Amino acid sequence: MKPRVLVLRAAGSNCDLETAFAFDQAGGAAVLLHINRVLENPALLTEYQILAIPGGFTYGDDISAGKVMANQLRFHLADHLRAFHQQGKLIIGICNGFQVLVKAGLLPVVDFAAEQSVTLTNNDSGKYDDRWVYLRINESPCVFTRAMKERVYFPVAHAEGKFVVRDESVLQELWRNRQVVFQYVNPDGGVAAYPWNPNGSMADIAGICDPTGRVLGLMPHPERNIDPTHHPAWTRIGLNREADGAALFSNAIAYFT
Amino acid sequence: MITRIELGLSADFQDSEAKGILSGARDLGVTGVNRVKVYQVYYLSGDLQKEEKTRIAKSLLADLVTQQYGIDQPLPCKEEPPCWSVEVTFNRGVTDLVAETALKGIRDLGITSVQEAKTAKRFEFFGVLSAGDKELIAQKLLINKVVQHVMQPGEKLFFTMEDPVFQLIVIPLRDADEEQLMRLSRERDLFLNSAEMHAIQDHFRSLQRDPTDIELEMIAQTWSEHCSHKTLTGLVEFEGRVIRNPLKQTIFRVTRELDLPWCVSVFKDNAGVIRFDDDYNVCFKVETHNHPSAMEPYGGANTGIGGVIRDPLGTGLGAKPIINTDIFCFGPVDLAMKDLPKGVLHPKRVMQGVVAGVRDYGNRMGIPTSNGAIFFDDRYLGNPLVYCGNVGLLPRNLCEKTVAPGDAIIVVGGRTGRDGIHGATASSGELHTESEGTWSGAVQIGNPIVEKKLVDTLMQARDRGYYRAITDCGAGGLSSAIGELAKTTGAEVFLEKVPLKYHGLSYMEIWISEAQERMVIFVPPEHVDDALALFAGEDVEATVIGRTTDDHKIRLFYHSALVGELDMAFLHDGMPEVVRQAVYEKPVLVETEPELLSDLTPVLHKILAAPNVCSKEWVIRQYDHEVQGGSVVKPLVGVDQQGPSDASVTRPRMDSYKAVILANGLNPKYGLIDPYWMAASSIDEAVRNVIAVGGSLERTALLDNFCWGSTDKPDRLGGLMRAMQACYDVASVFRTPFISGKDSLNNEYKTESGDSIAIPPTLLISAIAVMEDCRQAVTMDLKKAGNLLYVVGLTRAECGGSHYYEVMNASSSKAPQVDAESARRLYLALHAAMTAGLVASCHDCSEGGLAVALAEMAFSGGLGLSVSLASVPRTADVVRDDVLLFSESNSRLVVEVQPDKEAAFCAALQAIPFGLLGQVTAAPQLVIDGIQGERLIEENLANLKSSWQNTLRW
């Protein structure tokens, strides 16, 4: 049976369809579900192996990006999500989903009681930016990036993607646990300055996982690079190649098959 | 009890908003400020315990990693005290999105005692500021008085509003004389002319009663230029004959005569519909939102894009919005403050506000903004243009509405407020120096998340067959929506059932309010409960407000009192015909040739840096152009994705390579010479952009959007008549049907001295084409050193309105013309070559002519060019190299071809004028030699690119 993927949407989610499509294309069976249905009946979560929180502007990103949806998870679904994670299932948050995960208490570790230790805040540029970035994939326990190439190319599209930590010890902990999955790099693989680090993230961090590697959050959009025609320079490099993002979804599906 | 919670960034984090204000203050010439701090403030009304306040601050409002919070007192200032602390908030009645979300977040925390919320921003300025500086900063940077104000100490923030005591207002009309009729029209902002007022008077005399206010308002809405397009569908006397319905004689006629099988629904529904594939059609609509954007750029553009999204959503049984386009015309952004007329916002502020408005709405809706253009001219100073477009995807079996008696009328989405009263009628008047104050009711701020929820739920309701008809509430509000949709049946509406944002609206205001994010659906009785449950399940408000009837009347009730009753026949067909006068006189222009310079490199730099030519990357990257996963050719292309794409290519379905191409053409500079050739050029430009990315002329459809001065003035209308004739002449030959359009005819600005400044005659042509396989798309960046470069199409001496003449201060009356027959042959031949895979890159020649096209192709591909003009096909009147290089003749493209495909390419273009220009080189240089072989241009690509990029790099 195909692994079942729950793409959880809320008012203002907007990358739900392409995220579901990416999982379907990778061999999963994705279902879109509004968060109100899960709040009414949290047991619905048990029917799925993968929980994906897609990009968008949940509740307008008013107050701060992802905050209202994060609180819905944190104050109303914590027990069910903890169980979901402990059962060895996978959780991914992309862009707005990443913002939700860190504010809900699902990253950098699954702990709904702890005070938030990392966040995603306003880009240094002061504006929304849609551009493609190079990412280095570090060695990590992350299930989603297993055996992926060392460098990938995904677009970012956000105004609040600057990764920051509460204090230096949080960063050290992330490194110690090999939780820094994605880092922005320049086209040569070196340290990224703007625009290669598009938002001013500390340590060029673009995505992190929890210590188990089963929860991943990232600002760039892998689901926007799953077809060769997605690449912004495909008319130069041709279509006879695999799109970088597809492997990430295949890894998640392969984990259950 | 009111709780105040303030949030500020911790010192470790940089505040980009504060930085923006600091640099804005310096732009205003205020030098005394050295630092700014910004605080977000929430006011909550309701009884809260101390613990609850702390919980709201810590768990909801503050991001504790980056922010500090203060409850009921400002955050302490650690260093020197600010020289000025000022707080600004929204005016009463203006949508406060963040406050609404905060209320939801507070309820989610289990705290139910907060009834209302309001947000504000507090700014601290450090340094030295005079009272004048403060006033300047407040007015020019911190607020737009149309929607915001500086808070006063002790200001009342929350109001309990009472419903007005119901009183039916009857307007004594039957006995009014001419003067009284016209005063009534003026004082009630009806914008009805004398003949129309008399027609209404006659109608009510025959009914032997006077109209109520709501009846008169509904007639004014329905008959407004905005809703009825009475000028272009009326009678016009031009060149000695009276033309009935000029629109039908030109624009519609193209489509009718062509009668193409893939045109599904044209000029009928809210958007034009064409065939996409076996399962889907696509529809496209472009609207303008000019006057609101002039007054409140952010809100105006915001609701402009929000409004046009609801057009495809209200087409057929509802199309899913898949692509946005935006085209703007502004005054010069480098205008000196001292030259700014009173009552006008600075063009830079207008542009920043408009871009932010489109960005925030489009991005939040999850719709890619893939195509657009920006044009600058002095005459848009008081009257900028904001065109917003949306493409929707519509299942083929859901393209038709049915309206039957007995269905429930349900309003879905946003609540109704006093916002936007008289938008439809107001857009039919001129802007003037007092506009800011007088029309504030017409300006709104949108709520994209309400609209996103609306789209999400309507798509589900549509697929389950819950409703039979749908339309948007746009100009004229419920009045226009229900009046139009129930035209063939009749309807009764119970106005007190309409959900309101706040108390205090009269029955008349409820009916004509243009509050955003509302749709109307007609639901058969058996589906009402299911439909309401579906909307409620995703927190979308839906309310039954009336029902369709079978007596062809619209009947309005307020708490069981009949407040209005009109015959549909009079409402829709009772408008009297007025003959409008049109004259056209060709302007007399002095012919002055520019001095012929031996080195044209500096001229090329100047043209590349011209605002109308330069890179718009600053704007483009603020729009999400890739959401929905179908972006194939993006607005920026090339080796480092900074090159200007000719058109966008988008896959509406992720499981198919069939695609939609969008492009546009806009040439106001030619319009000042001759609107006929302006229109012809705009069509040609839109079409050749489609061709440039690999589209086919045979699957291209057009949209027309005229923005003109006041057509009550015969000279303005005369130009428009010529432009419409050109639309017919060129589009018929191209065989490209018009499928939708809209006009905006009162774009004038009255200055303090009483002069009326009209915008340049502006026609936006939008093109949409269906592409069989997007993997055949071609981009404009040079691909490989050693490839050959050709120019296709004939160059004529047509420098009138050109950028070359502009930078050289020369003048000519020879605007580019279009030889439509030859152009069609060229486009068909070139498309065949492209489909055969013979073309590596392709770029159209437009602003700045051949020279700019070559430079853009080169720096976008990171490859050089060595070319000679000797073989460029040209007419006999082209004798000078500079004319050959910079003339803006239409129907020309530059094409890159691999050497091994040269023969096949040349064979494909047999009988088409084309010539070899030269070669793509590895050396990053643009080298252009003239007809006689002398060097005209030699420059590094990096320098050319930087000229092109620097102008709008904000």
C-alpha cells in the first residue's frame, strides 16, 4: 500500500496542491485536509505516515509568520503530534510550514512545553524575495535527504525566512546533533552573502531537522523543483536531467516502503 | 477595559522597517534623524486578568527569540530618550487585518473575554527634529490620511455603533426641474447626465410615485460608465456619421467574424473563455483600479488585484485563479518634491505602495504573478494607471450558469461595511486636488486570506454541484451583482440579513457597498444546508439573503418594509441614448533629426537606463512567480536569471506539458502621435512577445483595456475611435480574436489652477496563447558562442515616440506602423522554425529598437556579440545607422541559430525579410558595426548591464 501523506492546510495555505503532487509523483498517496477537520477529530492523524505542512501565509502571517497555526498545533494537538512522532512517522514543514514547526515546538526538538529557541524572522533585505538559491546538504540524521547530492538548487519565496537562534548555545547544540541539514552557499559552494543567502540567516542555515531526523523544516521549496521545466535555466541546460527536489519526496516515501 | 501590548525588536536584531523610514526621511531632506525604532502595538478591548495578558503577549503576539513585550506601558528606552515618539493607527472603519487575526489567535488560547482588537505602530526618532520635520515625516512617510492617522493622547479607539433608526427616504423627483435634477445627481454623487435624470423622472412619473434613495442609487450604479460602458456601446458621431455601438463595430466584430472554434465564451461572462485542453478551458480578465490607487496606492492596488481575481472566479461556475498579471503607469519617480502638485502623492511613493499592494495580495492568494510591465510618463503624475489581470482554469463542463426562480441567493465571504461606497460612480468622474478628502469612502484595504478561503471553499462547492450561478460583488456591490445575475428572472433581497462588519449602515449603504471579498451564488433549495455547512467548516461566512423570483422585478426589503422595487427591464434597458461627439485632429509635430554621433555607445547606455527600458527586477522578485508549481518561462531568465523575458509560460496542470503564454503590449508614447498606430503597435507587441517564447499566432487571443481621458470631450473620444478601428484592422488580419476587455474613460486630473490634465491615450493589449508543449519554449538569452544571429522583419525610419529621439531631444511624427499582412506571414514562418527546434534564442525588438534587443540578449546570456548592420532588411528611407539601430519598427525579432541549423532556418523563412547580423562570441563584448563597416558600438557587457540595472535598484 502506498504510504499516506497528510498535507495539512489552513486558511491561507497555498502550496498544498503542488506539495501533494510531489508526494504523489514520488509514489505516495497524498490527501489534503483542512486543520479544522483535524482539530475536530485528532484521531485522523493516525491514518497517515507523513505529515506535511505546506507553504503559504496561514492566517495571513499576521502577528508573525505561521504563528496562529503553530499555536493551534501546540495548544490543541500536542499529544497527538507527539504520538505521531514517537511512532516513527515523518513530519516536514516547507517555508510557512517550517515557520509553523519552530513556533509550535516541533523543531529543533519535539517539545511543546519548552520556550521557543529558534525562529524565522524578517529578511535583512526588508522585503519578500523570490529567487533560486544553492544549498549544501550536510551530513545529518535527516531521513528526507538520504543519499541526495551534496548541492541542490531550489527557489525561496518569502519575507520572513531569516533563521536566528535565541543564543549561541542553541546553535552549538544544532551542530553537535548534526541538525543543520541545509545551508545556503554561493554558486561555487563557498560561504554565501546576499543574494545567495537571501535573508541573512545565521550560519547560512536554510533548514534543520530534529535529532531523530524525522522532522524536517526548510525555507526553500523542493516541491518547486520536481520537473526539469521548473529549473530557471532549463532552456540553457536542457531537460534531460532529474530535478533536484524529487529525491527529497522519494526518500520520505521510501522510508515506509 | 483596554489592554495595550507593545512589541519591539531586541537590540541584537536589525529592523529593516526602521531602516526604510530612516532612509525615507533622508529622501525628504530631513537630516536631523540618526536612528529610528518601530514598535508594534495591540489594543485589546475586554476584561483580562493579568495572567491572561501575559499569556497573550508571550504565547501569541511576541516572538520571544527576537522581541520584547511591554504590557500597558511602553517598552523602556535604554539609551538616550527619543526626540519624538509618535503612534499611528488606522482610521475608523478601515480593515485592520492583523487585529482580526489576533482576535482569532486569542480565542484559540481559550481566552474569550476580548471583544475587539486594534493595532497601531509606534515610532521613536532619535536626533533633532523641528515641528516641520515631524509634520513632513508623519504625512509623507508614516501615514496616508485616507486610511491612517496620528494618534492623540486619550484617543477613543473602540466605538459602539447603533443602527440608524429606520426611515424610508423618498426623493421628490417627479416635479423637479432641470436644475434640481442636476443638483440631485451632483449632490448624491450619482454622476448621471441630464438625459438620464429625465429618463428616470419619466419612468417614475409613469409609476405615479417618487423613487426611494435605494432605487435611485441602484439605477445610478447600473447606468454608470463603469458598469454599463455606455460611451463605447452608445452612439458616437465621428467623421460625419453616427456610429452605433463602436465597440461592437470594431473589437467584438473581429471575434464575431473570425468565429474560431476555440473561443468558448466572449464578452459575455465576467472573463473571456477559450479552450485549453480536453478537460479545461482558461479564462482571462484585466481590470483597472486607477482612482483608488491614486489616493491610497497600497489599498487601491491591493483591492485591484483582489477584485480581478473574483472575475474568473465568477466566470461560468467559477474558475480557479492560476496566474496574475500587473501593468502600471506612473509619473516620474525622480520628480523633485517641489514640483509635486498639491493633493498628489509622489510617484515613488505611489509605485512603492502599488507594488506592495499587489505583492501582499497576490502572494497571499498563492497565485503566481508572472507577467507585467511598468511605464513612466509625466502625465500619469496625478492619475496613475494600475491594470490587474487574472487567468483562471475552468472545467469544460462547468462553463455555463443557469438562473431559475426559487433559488436561494447566498452571499459568501467578507462582511459588508461602509467601505467602497460609490466606487462605481466615482470612477466615472475626474480626480481633483481635493480627492483625498472627498472620496475616502471609495478606498479600501483588501483581506487576501478571506478571499483565499473563499476560493478554496467555492471550488469544493462548485465540484459538488451546490450552486447553479455565481458572480462577484465588484463595482456597485450587491446591487450590481444581483441586479445583473437575476436579470432574466427577478429577485427579492432582505437587506437586514446581510452580515455587516459593524452597526450603523443604512439599508441603502448595505445594497451599494463595494466591500471586498464577496461573491454571490444562487443555490437550489435542496443544496442550501450542505452548502452552508461546507463554508462554515472552513470558517467562511455564507448567508442566505434572498431568493430568485419569476416576475422580472428586483424587490428590496429591510426588516419587512419594502424599500425598493424596480423593473429589470427599465433598470437594464431604460438608459437613454446620447449621441457623443468625437473629432480627431492629427497633432502637428516638428520634425527635428538628432545629430549623428560617431560613437553610439553612450546613447545605448542612456536608453538602457531609461525607466521604461531598465530592469524591473526590484519589482518582479517581490512577487511569487512560481507558486502552484507550473512556472516554465519565468519573468527573469538567462545565465543568472536577470534577463527580461518576453512573455511568461505557465503549466496550469502539473500532470501536463500543455501551457499558457501571457504577454502584453503598451505604447502610450506613440498614442501622442497617433492613437491608431499606438493601438496597432500594442497588438503587434503583445503578439510578437508570444511568438518570441514559442507561441503560435493561431492560438492567441487578445484583451483590450483602454484608459483614456474624459470622453465627454470630443477630442479624447476621437482618438479612441481611431484606436478601436486599428484594433479591428490589425486583429482581423492576425486572426487573433478579442475575448474580453474593459475601459476606464475619465482619467484626468484637475489641478489647482483648474486645468484638466489627461493621461496619454493608453491601450493595454494583453495576449494569452495556448502552447501545445511547453518544452518547446524559447528564451531570450544568448545560448552559445559560435551561433549565428539573425534579425527577422523590416526596419523602417520610424523614430516618432522612440526612446532614441527622447534621449536625443529630437522629434518626429513617424510612429511605428504595422503591416499586418506581412507581419502575419512572418510570425507563422518563424513559429514553424521554432517548433522545428531551429531557434536557440529569440527576443523582440521594442523600446530602444535593435540595439537594446541585442544588448539584452547578450548580457542575459553572458555571451558577447559581433554584428554588422549591413544585411539588416530595411526600407529605402533608412539611410542612417542610428535609425537602423534605434528605430522602433514593429514586427521584428532577433533570433539565434546554431550553425548546423542555418540552412533549415533560412529555408523556413523563405519569402520573409530577414538578414544575418553576425555571431555570438565568448568575449563578453557587444560590438556593432554600421552599414559601411565603421564601428558604432563597442562595450563590455557588464557595463551595459549595470546601466540597465541601476535605475530601479532600490
